[in-house]
Amino acid sequence: MSNSNIEHSSAEGVGAVIVDTVAIIGLGLIGGSFAKALKENGVARRVVGFDRRPEELKLGLSLGVIDEEAHTLKQAVEGADVVVLAVPVRAVDDVLAKVKADFKAGAILTDVGSVKGCFVKAVEHAFNDVANEHRPIVVPGHPIAGSEKSGVEAANSTLFLNHKVILTPLSDRTPEAVALVSSLWARCGATVLEMGVAHHDDVLAATSHLPHLIAFSLVDTLAGEGDSKEIFKYAAGGFRDFTRIAASDPVMWSDIFLSNSESTLKVLDHFADDLAALRDAIANQDSKTLLGVFTRAKAARDHFSKILSGQAYTTTMNTKNVIFKMKPGGEVKGTIRVAGDKSMSHRSIMLGSLADGVTEVEGFLEGEDSLATLQAFRDMGVVIEGPDEGRVKIYGVGINGLKQPPGPLYLGNSGTAMRLFAGLLAGQTFDTELTGDESLSKRPMERVAAPLREMGAIIETGEKGRPPMKIKGNCALKGMHYDMPMASAQVKSCLLLAGLYADGETSVIEPAPTRDHTERMLNGFGYPVKREGAKASLVGGGSLIATKIDVPADISSAAFFLVAASITPGAHLTLKHVGMNPTRVGIINILRAMGGSIEVSNESVVGGEPVADLTVSYRPLKGINIPEDQVPLAIDEFPVLFIAAVCAEGKTVLTGAEELRVKESDRIQVMADGLKAVGVDTVVTPDGIEIIGSEIGGGVVDSHGDHRIAMSFAVASLRAKGEITINDCANVATSFPNFEALAKQVGIQISVE
């Protein structure tokens, strides 16, 4: 795109584009506000306005909304570098027919309508017989902002501040034109996004058009009641908030519904069906159906609130780089209880949903990954109350009671959830698709997909065996025996869960012990699992009975504080109610082998899982050759154990840890790179690493979005000589929501940006 009347000024910052002339066609609320914002933010040297109502045009000029008034459409368009159509969506055809030959060469045409399909059709119709060199460059747009007020008098230059504007560029778009229109909106304070035309109209039909239709209808219905004055007199704030949008411009909204009828009818029919189901539930006193709808809706609304406030990572719109700033030194003292065990939290929701009866869970981890699992089962028709301070109540639907979810199941950052879901869903009667965030989408899934296919499952994975995973329903699964090539609790659990739906016995032999939460919890739900040495087996076709589960504190989360106290002179820290499953205590065994002081007290068994309090005191550590039989017992804790090795005297050698390379990141290489960034040299091997005790300096570490890498280098700061900056730490919330608070509580000097 070439236009001498458009300047790019780097001095004015990102998106600092100055346009000589912008023409706004239609000086209503949106058009007037955009004109005023362009003027006040110095984006356009000249803003020309046109409106079919002469009085609005004169008012816009007198209020300083525009610089000049155009008395005809031709006069407005012919000298403009950018033309903005801010007219009702059903008026676009008429406007374009009148000005299609008046655009200057290289001019850009954009709009503000909330329906994009009809705008694109109007453009195609208007310019069908116009030579390409005389056509404007079209960039459809839609600002998601508004007000109950209308007209140019309501023009507000801050209307778009911190609001979204969606651009729907056409396939033959000019990138420079899209960038320019994006910059105009950005300079007015908006956040600019892009999506396809059809997708935009479907999304807006559901999120904007349908709510307006319901609001108009509800107010109209109640206004027609004989005692409407009494109804409105006693209406509470919720009614006023919900029906506020019924005060919007009736003509505009009539046009919108007629212009976007196909998308609106689709979502309206779906809503009508759901509303009818609610009516039936009320008529039949069906409390379970009502509770299911209300709990799903509350959870979804709570999640939306997090997204809107920028607190949730489970949204593609969140591009924030959370940074840990770690001051060197600090102390580690006190008594704390870390978050509930994530592995058990996942499994409690899964098995509770498949059980007959009501399962009550205490100590549930309210991290994003566990919540994603919970929401996935809500999407499959399970009624779940909570979580409320770690308490969850699950109304099980039975082993064959899950329903087709409305769309793909989003599992956040959790590889555990995706691999376990794969086994569980392989035996369902409906098709499913499993997706996750950017990090999860890079992790290998063929390690579970391949053996599931041997059982008869039909599963597609993405490129290089990565997510998404598409799982076909109505597959007759056959039990099988599987010798795992690599020790993995996730693979073992996946196949056992698939075995619930398989004909005959399913058995798994692991080359080394791995965590056995699935076997223990299945037995706790009354589903027998046999353990014979390295072999775990079950027979399909049984059922689960609801139970109570108390989730202990996660030893993987406790590991960061176990190491923190072990490497900090003068440290003395007690960790309460930590899970002591024999398949998870490798971190304790390895630290003790290095000379660490860890005392175990108040041992008990809760829900089949051993728990205890751990008291850690500082004692100088020594490097060791880590026994390979301990590797599977500490597979998730090795990043922070690498920090312990750096602080130990002598050499520490790890072998037999290939699985570390296929976690949220290649944890061996990423840790080695991070250690190098703070002045520590290591020797990386295909299945491990060699670390010699060294001094830790300061530096900048890239965690590669891996929460355990980020938290490990936070612990390293206790022995560092300089400040450590850790980038890409947003995913810490996935496994340890209150890590920052607990770190500060015990004396670690952390701040988060």
C-alpha cells in the first residue's frame, strides 16, 4: 500500500500512525466517539464527518467531534485516506452504491458494524463492476463497546479505552492496510484482535446479539403483565443490570438481527432447547438437572471473570510474561502446608465422576490444571459443587454415564490430565477431542495413543504425535498385557482407565516403580486392582462406588521447600500433612543420601494414602551418584534437585532419566541452560546430567513456560551472589497457585512482575 498522506512516526511509540484525512460516515455514538478519539489522540490531522441528519452534523462540528462537515457523501469520501462507515448495517448497501466511484487511489475502507458477513457481501456487490485500481482497500472492523446513550452528543473519546476491537481482514487483504487500521484503534486505547468473518458473526451472535434479544424480550414480556408497575417497582439490581441493554437503539438492533439471522437463529435455537429443559426440570422437581446447569454456569462465569480481569492463563488472549525477580539470600523458617496433591486432585474428579453416588473431596488443589479437569467433566454432564476452600462434591454418573461434550475438552497445561483422559475416553460411546495450551500442545501423546490403538481404540494425534487428540467413540476395547518401555505413571494409569471399559483383563508391567495413585484410588472406590510386583492389572466391566477423599499436601510442591531448607544455612522448616506415598518419596531419599536432615513425624493413613509432617534443617550436602531405582520416584522433582546438587560439595551424577526430556520442557537441557546463565557449568548426557558443586551467580533465566523450572531457580536465589530474573513464569499457577505467598512467608525474597 502506498499513500503519501500517511506517515509512520516512530517517535510517537508503537502504532504511532498519523493519517492526513479520515472520513466518518455516520455521527452516532460509535462514529462520533471514534472521530473524537482520533482527534484528541492526534491520530488524524483532519477528521471529516457526514451524517444524513444535518442537525447532528452541525452539532458534531460545534462540539469539536469533527474538524469539518461534508454536505454530501461524495464530498466526505473523495479526499479521505481512510473512510469509516458508522451507519446501520442494513444501510451499508445504499451508502456504498452512492460513493463506490469516489474513493481516491490507495484509500482504505473500514466499518464499525457488529455483523461482518453482510458488510462483506455489500462490498462485493458494490465494487463488482469497479476496476481493482479504483477500489478501496477493505478492512472490516467491529469495536466491542457501547452505551445506552446515542447520537453525536454522547460521543466519548474514551469509549474504546481497554475495549476490544475485532478486525476481520479479507483473504486479499493488504497487510499494511490492516496494520494501519489496527494502529488507529490502538491509538484510541483499544486492544485489537483478528478473526475470520464467519467466526466473528457466530461469536457475536452468542455473546452479544442473543443477550440483547433476551433482554428486549424479557422487558417486553414483563411490561405486558397486568401488574408490571409492581414488578418494576420491586426489581432488584440484578434485574436492572441484566435488562440495561434493552435500552439500546431498537432500530439498530432490529437491523443487526435481520442481518445476522443465520448465526442468531442457530444459537437462539440452542438456547430455546436448553430453556425448555430447565422448564421441564422445574415442573418435574428435578433438582439434579437444575444443580447441574447452575454449577456449570457458575464455574463458567467465574472463569470468564478471571479471563476478563487477566488472572487466567487458559485463554489465547493472555500474552503477559510473568517474571520472577529474585533477590539473593534470604532465610527459610516456619511452618507451612503446601497445596493439595495435583495427581490425586485430577484422579479424584475422574473417578468420582464415574462412581455411583456422591463423592466428597477435601484438600482439592484449586490450580488451573485441576480446574480444567473439573470443568471437562462438567462439560460431560457431571454435576460438581465447588471447589470451595478445597472442598468438592461430585454427583457421580456411573461408569457409563458420561455424555457428549459440546466441544473440545480443554485441559490447560496438564500432560497428566490429557494422557489419563485419553484412556478414559477411548471406551466412551461418543467422539471427543482433547486440547491444551501452547506448552501442552508441544508434548508427545503417541506414548499413550499407540498402546491404546492396540486395545482397539481409534485415536488421531496432531503433527509429530502431539495434541490435539481426537478419539473415536463406540470402539470395542480388548484387554491386553503391556510391557512399558519406559517407567511412566501416566501411561500406566491411562491403560488401566481404558481397561475399565475393555473386555477381559488389562495388565501393565513397569520397568521401575512409578506413582500408584490410580491403583490406590481405584481400590478406594471399590474397583479391585491387583498388584503383583511390577505388574498392575484389572478386569473390565465393573463399577465404582462413591467415597470420601482427603487429598494430602503435594510432595512435588513440598519439594521446593525441602530443598530450600536443605541448602540455606540456619534454615528450620516444618511442612504439614505431606503425602508420603512410597512411589513419590524419591526426593526425600535422595536428599537424605546427600546428607540432608529431614525428620518425619505424625505419620498416618488418610483415604489409603500415607501422610506425615516433615521437618527440614540445614546441613551441608554432598554430591552423589543418584541411584537409578530412585529416578521414577522423583521424576518431577529433579529440577529443584539440580539446585541441591549445585549447592552440594563434589559431583552429583544423574542417569536413567530420559523421561525428563519430554515433560513440559526438556528439563535436563533447560535446567542446564538456566544454570549456565547464572554461572554454573554442567555436563549434559542423553539420559541425565553431571553437576559439580559451584557458586551461583546472578543472571536472567528462561523457564520456557515450565513451572518447575521457574520455581527451582526461585529456590536457587537463596544461595545466589546476585539477583536472578526468571522469565515466562505464568504457568506456576497451574501446579502451585500460592507459591509466591508461601515463599515470602518462609523468607525467600521474591517479587512478581
